[in-house]
Amino acid sequence: MAEQVFTLDDLRRILIEAAGDDESYNLDGDILDTQFEELGYESLALLETGGRIEREYGISLDEEVLSIANTPRLLIDTVNAGLAALV
């Protein structure tokens, strides 16, 4: 079985779903190292994002991880580490 990879496009899709398709969020361009807070995502939206990732990808994300992984790059790396552990 091939290893599943979580990408920036996957994260963008889930962030948009978690925000309820609110057009006030700009996720275009190079956002990998931009803090979620700067992107307009507060802790509640990130908890929703984490829950969606857990359900869709079958991994578990600790709430503390969501506060530490405060940029898309860090969250993507965390999710991919969780996915690698499933293999």
C-alpha cells in the first residue's frame, strides 16, 4: 500500500471547509510559513480543522499539537508524520 501524503492543497481545502467557505480568508500564494492567526484562523477554527483531518485521514492529533503547529508547514509535517506511523 502506498503511503498517503497530506499536501498544502489538502490543508487549504479543509481550512476552507472548516471556515464555512467564508471568503474573508485568503489562502492563495505562499502561505506555508504564515502563522494561522495571520491567516485569520483562531483556535476554534483550528480545532475544527484538526477534527476534519482526523476523520478524513484516520489519525489522531493532540490539541497541544494544534497550538504548536502554528503554520501550515508545521501542521502538514505533523499530519504526514502521523500518516507515516500508520504504514
